[in-house]
Amino acid sequence: MSEQDDVKTDETMKNEASELPSDEERQLLRDSVRGYLEQYWPAEKAVELANDNDQVRRIWIGLVEQGLGALGIEPTEGGLREILVVMEELGRAACPAPMIATALANIALQRKVGPSSDVASLLAELHTGHSVVAFSLGKFDGDLNAGSANYANGAINGTVAFVEGVEIATHALVLVDGFALAIVKKDSTGVRVTPTPGLSVPSLSEIEFNNAPASVVKLGQALFEELGSLSRLALVARALGATGRAFEMVVEYAKERTQFGQPIGKFQAVQHKLANCLTGIEGVRQTLLAAATSFDHGSPDWRVFASASYAFAGPALRQVSLETHHTFGAIGYSEEHEAPRHFKRVHGDLSRHGGVRRAREELAHYLIDHGNSLPEYDLGPAGNAFRDEVNTWLRTYWSGERKAVHEALPFEKRKWNTEFTKAVAAKGWIGISWPMEFGGKALSPIQQAAFHEAMTFAHAPARAHFCAAYMQAPAIMKFGTPQQKEKFIPKILRGDLSFCLGYSEPGSGSDLASLRTSAVLDGDQWVINGQKLWCTDGDKAQYIWLATRTDPAAKPKHAGISMFAVPLNAPGITVRPSKALYGHTFCTIFLDNVRVPADALIGGVNGGWAVITSALADERLLMGASVSEARSAFNLLVEQVRSSQSRDDAAVRDRIGMLAAELEVSRRFMAHGVRMAEQALVPVAEAAISKHYTGEFMERLGEASLDILGAGATLSEGSSGALSNGALEQLLRFSLMVVIAGGTAEIQRNLIAVRGLNLPR
């Protein structure tokens, strides 16, 4: 075969991007494939069927008849996201149908179809199931032991290893030098296939070519280099399906299996283990979707996202697979159980193409050698435009002498800047997500996230006022009286009012329902007594958002809680500031016979729990948005590595690649919560995942900075020799607050277990 002119133009592909399948259509595809496999590839026979070549051919013919053999040809009919949906379902069913090789062949050859092309004949046979291909990346595989083959004078020579699906293939497709794809019939002379049994079922194979007749198609460098990334994403999707199926089973097992008189899923150790597993699975799911979406929309950044997905998926899914077996115990160790087949698939797939090491090096190369940072997200036309507007304003207003004067202040004084807050308020941006009836701009959650990320990334000093806008204001809009809305909302919108949180007490931290600060009605006033701990900005705010007990006998305890908005200058309030580890102050607030009017009550008597949980959900999403600060610190770390002697150190580069992948996961968790908010969904478990993962990632990032950069990263701002002017050591201290505030990471795992996995309380 000779290289043909591309039939599809770039303009054609651009037009197709607006006509791609919808989420609903992908769900229909998933349901269809799952239903077909459940009928014709039942779980109890999957291992037996997978070792029978005739059965594998039969199931593939059935899937081809549903149109799956043509995925990758026409993006409007099915692009990478659809291919990955099928791969995930095949992994879930432990079915080795040759979807990867077929999809790679379609993508590689789709532009090479001429009027009477031999390529057209091969593709037509693939789409009817009359031909089946095995695809090898050859020496471009990424695995040092994958072998290589060369094409010259109409023949192919060499040996390639780790090739999937050779048993049922009619053709082998092999990448060779010259950005070309060699095509050889498996039954040709000079072709010898040797099965290499291992974790993969059916086994991978080695193919030896000895002057085997072949034809070649020139692909071009860009397409040639893409195929490896596409193959890796397909393997991640299949491993995700296998992991997800085993995890579904073990969660149900944890609900049913009893030990010591109760389900093992009630034990916190098991709950936290499974919560970690769900976090890993969702991290892979979100990064995989992001990479595939970027590819389908023609983004040049898709390969960065693909490397991040593979770098994270390797350790994450393998660990989930291990923890699944730990929870099953001996019952999951029998080959008669489903779990072993999924264990093999996950470990087999995620070790191919150079594995995690290669993906991390790709990220390190992109960041360190090319001087890049992780790409910005495509937020859609409105989101992108608003992000550009905010960044343009920040470059104009928050720059030069104004910013320099503020940043010259001691660190603990840089969190607040009244002038800056007033400038933001003048733009109408404090209430960007509020309904217009309250003076807001009614912008979307995506635009709100873009705004917050831009402000945080620029180290803008408005966090405290934004907390009031994101937490207290929505609660007042939802639960407040008309008079309360009139009193508080305009002041918050102008930047004239801020709150500190009055939740935690001695003995009542994460167990907020046990709080004891009392509010007793005396005539037309409430008398409040108690103590609140760890009140961030309690020495600067005007009000405390105060949780009290108004019914000591309530069952359950949280039913007797009421919320108040109390001015911090009220008689009987004493604020005692303390210096926090992360460089700012938090306060202990004492309330001794503090009298407040009846209109200080928010949400009605004993209605405080609904107010608290509503505000906490917003707070956890806000805490998850701290990923912007982690992103800024990560960029500083990479800058230090670029200019140091360690830039070529393999261990350092591997660590940077790992951190980049974890940062991308944290960003995707935040973006997922925003997408749910766009759909008017309440992301309870999702916000908990985002919050705990982001905080713990920030801890890992801070610790890694010390390992990579040494003692210079431990020095504070202003110190001689302080790297990045102390920003990295500050991040490490700040990370503890992100992990603990708004509910500790352990509490978040409890939420994930109970609300996300429905494990018993």
C-alpha cells in the first residue's frame, strides 16, 4: 500500500467537533455493551470463554454487528470517549475482544482511504469482522523489551513482543521507522507466533518476522506519536473497568459479611480503606475522561492529560486491586471467584508501554525541559472569556507598586486588604454567583470556579470576604428572613462584612452534633454561653457564624442546634488570638451571657443543622479550590528544579512527574464538583473526596519539596537562602489547615463511605 492523500481536512474535523456524541448517547452505548456482554459473556464463564479462540471471535463478531468495529473512523459516530466506554465495559466483563487494535487501526488508517485503496479494503473487512488485527508499537512501544521490526523492499524483519490478540488475528500491524505502519498477513511465510503466558488472558504473544511479505502506510510524525498514548488510555480504561467491577463486589461483600456480630463495612478501618479506593477509582475516571475529551475536541494538550492519567492510574488502580483482595480475604483468592481475573487484568495492563515510569518522565520532560506548566482547562466560551477578563484585570490592578507594597507586609497581615476588596466589589465580583435579585451576577459555577482560581493563583488578599460570599450569604439567602437578607446581603456584596466560623468547641470538633454552647430564650432575647475554638479571622471579622444548642434533650443531638449571626463586638464576647502553624491567626472566642435579639437567629429554632450542612458543603468545595495554591507552589518547585543541578536526576524527575499527575487529579476533582453544581446536584461525597485529596496532596507536595530542594526549602520568607522566598515551607504548614479545617480527612472518609458507598453507619 502507498500513502494516500488525507480524505478528511482539518476544517472537516473542526466542524465535527460541534457534532460529537453526547453524554446521554455514551450512556446508551455503555448500557447496550454491558447488556450484550451480560447475555453472551456471563461472568461465571468468562475465564473459560477467554481461553477459547472461537468464543472470542464469536463475541467480537457480535460487537462488530453493533457498529463497535468502526469506532474511531467518524468522530461524530464515536471518538475516543466512546472507545474508552467500550474498553471499560470489556474490562468489567473480563472479555478480551480486540477493541484496542481495531480502534488503533481505524485511527491510524482513517485518513489514508483513497478511491481504490487497499487500506479501504482492510478497513471494510475490519468493520464486518472478516478481518481482525493485532497491533504492535514495535520499538516505539515504550517497554525496553518490546523488540522491534524493520521494513524494506516489501518485507518485514525482526521480533516484537507483548502483542495482544494474535491468536484470533488475520493481520499484524507494526509501527516501523519512517513514521510508517507495516501491514502483514499472519498466515504469510516468514511469520512465527509464540504465546507468552502471564497475567494477561488470553496470553500476549511474541511475533517473529523473517522476510515476511508486507505493505506499508506512511502515517506522519504527529499521528505516529499519538498511537502510543491512545493505546495506553485504552489500557487504563480496561483496567478501570476491571477494578471497578471487583470494587463493586467487595463493597457489597463488606455490607453482608459479618464479624464480631456486625457487618465488616461498619468498621472504620474498612470504611476508610474503601473510601481511599473510591478516591483512586474516581481520580482515574476523571483524568481519563479529561484526556479523551481533549482529544475528541482537538486540543493539543490532550497528550499531557493522557500522561497524567496513566501516571496516576498505575499505582492507584493496582492499590485498589490489592485492597479489594485484602477486604475479601481468602474468599477472593480462589480462581473460581471473579476477583483474581480482575487482579490479573489490572496488573497486566498497567505494566505495558513503559508503565508509570515512562508517563512520569513524559510529564517531567514537558514541565522541566520545555519550561511549561500544566495546561489551563477549556471552560467553554463563557468560562474562558470570564477567566481572561479576571486575569486581565488582575494584571492591571493587582500589579506594580500596589501589589509590591502589600506583599512587603509581614505574612500574617497579607490575608486582608480592604482596598483590594472594595475594588473587587466595585467590579460586582463578590456576588458573582448570587441571583440577580440579591445584586449578584448569576454567573455559572464554572465561571465562579474560574474566578476563584484566578484570584487564588494570583495570591489576591480577598479570601475572607469571599468566604462570606460563598458560605454565609447563600445560607442567609436560603434560610434567612427578609429582614436578615436586607441587613446582611448588601454589606457582604460591598465587602463591608465578614464572618468567622463558630463551630468547634472543647470536646466538639468533628463531632459537631455534640456541641454544648447554649442559647436560652429570655423574653425577646437569646442568652448565649460557651466557648468556640480555632476561629479563623476571629480577630478581624465583624460577625461570628455561631452554632449553639437550644434543646439539650433533643434526640438525635443534632436536632437541637440553632444558628446565630452574632456581632463580635457584643458585650460578653472575648476574642483571644493565637498564632497558627500556617502563619495566620486563629482565635478562641468566649461567650459569657451574651445577649442577642431574636432576629439574630438564622433558620429557626432547632433548625441549625440544615444551615450548617448547607454551609459545610460550600466550605468543602471552597477548601478543594485550594488546589490553586498547590498549583502555584508546584510551579515554584518546578522552577527551582529547572535551575538546579538536580534537573537531570532520574529520581527527582520521577517525583516531579508523580506530583504533576496528583496535582492534575486534584484539579479534576474540583472541576467535577463544579460540573455537578452546574447540573444543580449537591456533591456531598464528591466534595469530601476533593477536600481530603487536595489537602493530603498539599502535604505530599510540601514534603517532596524538602526532599528535592533540601534545607533551603525549610527557610521562611526574608531568610538568606530561602528558596522561592519561603513559599514552599509556608505551603507545608498551610496544608495541615486544609486537611483539618471543615472536617478532618478522616471525617471526609466517613462521609465518602456512608454517603458515597452506602456502607452501614
